[in-house]
Amino acid sequence: MLTRRNLFKSAATIGLSTLAPWLDRPAFSAVEEARQGCEPVGDDSRSELQSPLLELEYLENLKDDLDCAEVVARFGPPLKAPCWAGTDLIWKASHCPFCAEAGLYVGPEFFRCKWCEAEGSAIEFYARAEGIPHVEAAAHLNGLLNDGSLRGRRCENAHAWGMLEEAQRFYHELLCEKPDGAIARQCLVEQGITLSTVKRFRLGYAPVEPDDLLSRRLVAAGYVIPKLLQTQCVSDEGEQKSIDRFGGGNLLIPICDSAGRSWGFMKQKIVSPDSSLLAGWTQDTLSVSPRRLRRLIFPHPAWPQDINRHQRLLVAETPWEVVALHNAGIENVVCLFECATDPVRLRTLLSFGRDFACAFDAKGGRPATAFRFVERLEGEMRQLFVMEVPSRGGLLALLQSGGRQAVQDAMTQAIPFHQWMGE
Ligand SMILES: [Zn+2]
């Protein structure tokens, strides 16, 4: 149970001053380096914020598109046969090109020497091996990917995004049109969710039916064996079979970016038309393009037009609160998935709104996102506000009892975090 009293204690234990930087330092230095000698950015705060954010995202995307093992094999020492380290496939190099000792480990994401502590991504390796600045190395590698000299991971990632997009269409049609989707449609009607909201979020439904309907659809669409979207189960007869990994009677909310690329779903089991959708959502994503996935919030903004879009942004506790509030016409609300303290995810949040409101109930019966990231926000010149909501049902109870106006009033009347904490 979370109360103000024990929150004080946990804040003191964590130490509010131990702030992690929200920017990826090597990449940020590279951006700064690139900017040296350029015309200074104008005094418009929007463009000041926009430029480093977009440049950082460009570098992160490039790291996700490159295969570090391919870059090391091409521009560094020969690699030996790969082996598994946990769930990662890694290679050992014959020697480290920077200290000449044998102890260089390489994976698709990284290289690391156990002797000279050289480490980083494909871009850092190439910059160091060629003796050129980071930004120049990034531009070279991007060119090699574009002209096909490097294979990278673009095809692999595009394949997974394509399959997930097809899966999204499949589940969305199932929810909107098919007899199997009736239970989910009734459930949404009970919640007052309109068809335009269902379409806006591309909500879907994966039926209880254990047969792998999704795989059949994907095979029909030209995908070979969609193992990424399957999971194994053992039947009553003891036979192992592949089934739809998102299936089992789940309402699904796709996790995607503003370009429509999809990583998976948030899912919640529906057992009857009056099932509660308040809590119990779980995230099921593929480990595709981890840097792009890590910075997503829900719903994801589009850059640059959404930079600093909202004066006050409400940080909801669950994806369902976001859907229900958008359904009621409140659009300045987002959810941080299950990673409210990830600095990369917070970077997206901080670029989307100017200040933030979190809901809290007096009995502390709900999880409280505000306290999980307050120490990060402490380092920003931003304000965190707290709005109190009913203990039973939280934000959605407030919406049901007083409608859109009640939620908007509570957001406007939210008080600064420190004042609320009694400081
Ligand atoms: Zn070394």
C-alpha cells in the first residue's frame, strides 16, 4: 500500500539527487560535435528541443538498422563461429583491434573488449577502427546500408513489422466484423467505447479458439512460417503444437509508432461482456529494433509536429485509461507502458508536454506512476502535478461520475508535487 508517509521514506532511500541523464551521452556528444561550426539554432524553444531529439533518434535508428557483428567482420578482425550467451547470439573476434589481445565479444547490438574496455555500437566501432569522428562514421555506415554494401537488419525488422501489421488487421477485423468477436464488441459497448475509438486505436480481439488462425492468415499473405508470432503448447493428448501467441480471448491494443511500425500488443483477457478492463493489462512485444521500441509511449507522438504539443499531459496508469479518456474527447493523456523510469521513454514524454499530471487516490490503492519517475523529472525545469481521484476506480470512476468536464477540472486543479508532498 502506497501512502504519502512511506512515499517520503522511499524518496529518501532512493535519493532524489541521484539523477540519471536522460540523454545517451556518446550519441549526444556526437550531435554536439556535429553542430560545432554550424550556425546556432534559432531562439525558438521548439527548434532548440527538436534538433537534438531528432538527431538522437536518427542515430538510434541507424544503430538498430546496422548489425554490429557484420560491421566488425567487415572492418575489423575475423570472427570465430558464433555461440549463444543467454538468449543472445555472440561472436568472439580473433583479437581486439584496439589492444591486440584476444577477448573481443561481438553481438548484433554491441562489441566489447574484456581487456581494454573498448565497447559500444557498430558506429563507435567503425569510428574508432577508421579513426574518424562519430558523426562521419554514422554517415558512412548509413551510406553503406543505403547502397546495399552492408546488409544490416533493415530487412529482418521490416519483415517482423510487416507480419505484425497483418496481425493487427486480422485481429481488428475479427473484433469489428466476425462472430468470434461478439464478446469483445459487447464488452466495448458496455464501456461506452465508440466505433471511431476502436478504429482510432485499431483495437483487436484474439479469440479463445486454440487453433492458430493468425498463422493461417499470415501464410495466406505470403509469410513462410510465422514463428515469431507463435508460442508452443502441449495438448491434452500430450502433443506439442504451435498456437497464436496473442490468442486466448484477449482484447488487444497495438503498440506502434507514428509511422505505423508495430512491435506487438497490450493484451487483457475478456471472460464475459462485463469484464473489467481497468487493470491487468500485459505487454507482449517482439524484440525487434529495441531502441525504437524503448522510446515509445502510448499513443506515440509524431515528430516534429508534436514536440511540446501539450501544456499539461496526464500520465495514465493503464493503456485502458488512455483509450477511455480519448474516447471522451480528452487527448492530452498518455501511458508509459510498464517502464515509467526508463530515461529514454521519459525523453519522449518530456518532448511531448510542458508539464505533467499524475492521478493519485487518498488510500493509495492504485499504482502511482508519479513516484516512480519523480526523481528523473526533478532534474528538469518542468513541473509535476498531482490530481486526486476516487480510490475505487480512479480516473475512470471520475470520468463516469462527472464526465469529461470533471476530469479536465481535476487536471487543471492538480497541485504541484512538492506542495502536495507537504514540502
Ligand atoms: Zn581491447
